[in-house]
Amino acid sequence: MENEIVNRVAQSPLITINLEDFYADGERVLFDISTNLFEGLILREKDFREFLKVHDWSNYKDKHVAISCSTDAIIPTWAYMLLTVKLEPYAKTIVYGDLSKLEEELFKRSIKEIDPSAYKGKKIVIKGCSKVNVPDAIYVEVTRMLSPFVSSLMYGEPCSTVPIYKAPKQ
């Protein structure tokens, strides 16, 4: 079998980590406090507390919620705290910030499952293409987590990688 095709990628010692596997399921929701502002500028405590009483918080059951304000209004910190108290019994996740901040936080929580010591001395490829948008901050965090343990860290696909880190020879 002189002309036998050999899949060198399959035979290589490379381990691929697909960050897409750490995507947290569930609906993402942005709670924009600006809808509660008087004339789009001022948060009135009495009106806001009344809204908090009558709003149907069960709509946020099992959802990932980002709370923020899309306008330049100055929102007192206690308003975000009150929202959190109302959302806590229902939401899976609550973060302060926009939906991209929420996504980053969800990934950060999920990649904590990675035991970096399990990759000691291994050659790792962090998969580059995925069906979900993996925030750049997560690639940074995984690099930080793994580089003290791995012999090499690469980005991309096993057949076409970009070298990121190589441990010094001992």
C-alpha cells in the first residue's frame, strides 16, 4: 500500500479544546432600566418601587439576565440592587452590563470546569471556528489557565494552527 492516505492529524498527540462546548444553554435577556425613567432622565424611587411590586418577574424564569441602562441617565446603585433582589428567585444568571458582558460571564463560569493540570505536558489546540460567538476574553482566560501546564498551546484547527505558547525545554 504505497499510496495509502494517512491521516496525520488523527494520529497526532494534539488535544483539541472546543470552547463552543462551554456555551451555557438558555435564553439571554437584557433588562434595560431606561424604560423606568421619568422623561427618560430620572429614576423616581416611588415609581420604581411600584413597578417592582407589579411587574411579573416570573417572565425571567430560567433565563440569563443582563441589567443595564441604555441612556446616559445617572442610575443610583440601589436600583440595580433592587432589580437583582426581584430577579434572583427566577433568573439562572444575573449580571450588570450588556448582553456581551453576560455572554462573557457565562463562558467564564463554564470554563472553570476545565482542570488545567489534566493537560500537563500536552499539546493543546484551542479550536478557532465555532457556531457560537466565543468572546475574545474567553480565549485570553483559557490561555492564562492552560499555559503554565501545557507543553504547547495553539489556536485554530489541528490541520492549520497558529502557535501561541511553547513551554521552555527543561
